[in-house]
Amino acid sequence: MVTAKSWSQPGTQQQSSNRTGQSVKKQTTMMAKIAAGVIALALMPALASASAVDQFKSFVTNNKSARGEFTQQQVKMVDGNPKISKTTSGNFIFSRPGKFIWAYTKPYEQILQADGDKLYIYDKDLNQVTVKALGNALGSSPAAILFGSAGTADLDKNFSFKEVGAKQGMEWLEATPKAKDTQFERIGIGMKDGVPVALELRDNFGQFSILTLKNLEKNPSLKPDEFKFIVPAGADVFRQ
């Protein structure tokens, strides 16, 4: 005959204790997961609300070099409507400040290369190289936005920034050159996940170009002579 006293035997009590411990452990694990979820949800608005200007300046601060690909579209206004008049593409690599290679590969080959001291423009079809002193040539140009700046202090010296808002799945900011003699009126920059993925370059004549960046690799390993320009054999060299 089984009595109520039988249920209080040591073995039975141990099993009951184990079940209780397992239950408490499961509850603790579940509470930890819930807490982690709550923290993640609490952090999400803060991350998502990072302004385009803050994202861009953070990119400049934390990425001294990068490489990637680009597509450039020149846009003209025809009867009040924007029309793409020309499309080019290629790849780029830069190391701040003032070192970069901007290589057009389609529909023709042309290279803009700077070694921190001089700017070389090479036209393959003409086999011609134009050499310019880099100096302050970048200044308030789009090149300075992408890779000329040594840091945010240089950016603030040459540009005024303001938020534009979200469009096309990106957060946009607008950079206006402080210098009066620049050919660009303003530069729009589209940020996504902390990196620039699009630029709108508007000149003083109301025309603009659209740059789309992709496959951007941040802080790649670079060779010591990565940006040393070698004049192609037989090329005509013009110095300005």
C-alpha cells in the first residue's frame, strides 16, 4: 500500500528538486533573452536616428583609406526635364590625405591619380599625361569630400553641412563649398549603413552628375608605392 508518506522519500525529493532547478534555470535563460531583446530594441532607435552628417563624419574619421567601384552619370536639363547624357564607370582607391586613383574604364580609359604632391591625368587614347601641383587644388572639390580630407576639421574648413532627409533608401546630407571660386554649387551625399553610396554634384550652371559607389572596402591593405604614378612609355607630358 502506497501512503502519502511514500512520496516524501529522499529520492523523490531529489527528483522534485532537480525539476524545480531546471524550471528556474529555464526561466532565468528566458528572462536573459527577453532582457537582451529589450536592450536591442532600446538601442535601435538611437542607431537608426544617426544623422547623415554624423554618419559621414564618422566614416571620414574611422576610414583613412578605401577602395571600390563607381558609376558616373552626367545629367542635362532638356525642356525642363533631367536627361542622362553620358554614363561612365570604373574603380577607385584612396588614402587620406590627398592620395587617390580614380580610374575610368568604360566607355574609355582615363586615370586621375594623386600621390599627395601632384595630380596626374592620363588619357590612354591620346597617350597624354597632364601634371598639376596638387597643393590646395582639391580644396572644396568633390575629390576633397571623398578622399582629400585628413579629418573632419578639414571638412568643416571647406564645407558647410546640412541634413536633407531620407530618400531612395538613404540618409542624405548637403555639402556647400565655402570658397567662392569653386565650380560646384553644392554636393549631395547619400549615406547607408555608415558609408557613402551616392553623390549628386551640382555645378554653377545648373547641371549635375550622379555618382554611385559600390563594393566599398574600408581600410584595405595598401602597398608603400600604391599611388606612385609611372608615365607610360611614349606618352606626351604636359605640366601646368
